[in-house]
Amino acid sequence: MIKLSIIITHHKTLELLDLCIKSIKETAGILKYEIIVVDSEAEKNSQETIKEKHPEIKFIPFKKNLGYSKIVNTGIKETKGEYILILNADIIILENAISELVEFMDKNHKCGIAGPQLLDFAGNIQPSCFKNPIPTAIVARRTLLGRTGYGKKALEKFYMEKSDSESAKEVDWIQGSAMMIRRGAMEKVGLFDERFFMYFEDADLCRRFWQSGWKVIYLPKAKMAHYYHRSSKKWGGLMDMILNKYTRIHIVSAIKYFLKYRKTK
């Protein structure tokens, strides 16, 4: 069995995709791995360019945007690795991040999902591990509630701001921009829930892993850079809710998530 399968989700950011692939090749060392690119609303030149530069890669194009969960699940079904590393195309692997994650998974057999520390390109830490979503925190992120004392406390807890950001620790969920999954665990827990078109599918998956007895671990020793663009927030507040389709998708996914776990404490 191949040790690692890497799935890269891509949507019209060809230069970033190429940089992501190059960073994998430059840092993976002797690890045996495969790369599968799942391309949403694929453009012809993207597939041709990537296949020319990286002919060993398996490229799965989608004519339409079918949603994050569906395209990732399609990629997972094509994998052969003991571990599955899911990356957004805007992730750049730093140093030995992949080997750190693999080594940790090898040594910690109850870890079902592990995620790296994400940095912006100035070296600042980006939030990438969280407490389970609660309505108060979601509303505080998007409204003036976040500026109140009550809202700030809810966000502080949600973002785990008082926790040690440099030590490996158990967390409720890992951001789906970069997460490594144990195949054996996923075969028992199941794939991403395709009812989530975009957003909250990562929180849902991690929650199901915990419910099935698997740990979710944040591993800051493994570091990756993330060219983060928050598409669901452009103007802020009510304007986003009215005009930004990604905000509306985010709200719909939040409702689905809270309805799914409304009876879970």
C-alpha cells in the first residue's frame, strides 16, 4: 500500500496549484505518495498545464461546481494510501510538515485526523483548530455582536485563543484546508457528508470521528503556509448576507449543521 495519498482541491487558481504541487515534491523526501487533483469548474488549460508539468498526477475534472464534499469524496475513492492528506490548492508545504504528520499518525494509532499549523505569508499563525461550532460564535463572526464582551468571549472560546498554539493537543475540529486522515478510521466513520455543499463539512467529519472513538489532533510542529481568502466575508454584516452568495451558503450549511446535532450535547 502507498503510504500517503494527497488530494488537492482546485478552483481556478492555476498558479497556486502549481506552487502547491512543487512544495509537496520539494518536501516529501523519500515518502511514497500519490497526488490526485480534483478540479471544480475545470478549465481545459488547467488540466493540460498540470499534466504537462506533472504527468504522474491523476487529474479529475468537474465541469460544474458540485460542492467541496462531493469532489473530495470522489478523490478519496480513487486513493490507495494508508493516510489521506487533503489540501486546498492555496496551501504551500513548509519544510518537513508532511513527514511530521505521517510520523505522528504512525505513533498515535487512535488519532483519526491530524492537522498542521497554518501560517500566512508573513509568518503569522492562522486559526485552524476550533471548538465545536455554536450559534453564538457563528453570529458573532458576522455581526456587531462580535464587538461586544459577550461576543468576544464566545469567539475566544471558539478560536481556542487561550490555548497553547505550539503544542500538540486534542481539538474538536481541524480546518479542512489541510488535514490528514487515517484511511482505516474513515472506512469506519464514513466520507464527508455531501449534504454540506461548502462549509461545516470539516466540523461535521471531525465530530463524527470523535463520536466513533477517534481523536482529532492539532500538530503545530507541522507547518504549512496558507494563502487565505475568506470568500464568505466581503463587505461585512447585512451586506454580505444579501449580496455575497458564499455568505448565504455558509448560513445554509450552519443551519444544516445545527439541525443535525440539535440533540447532541
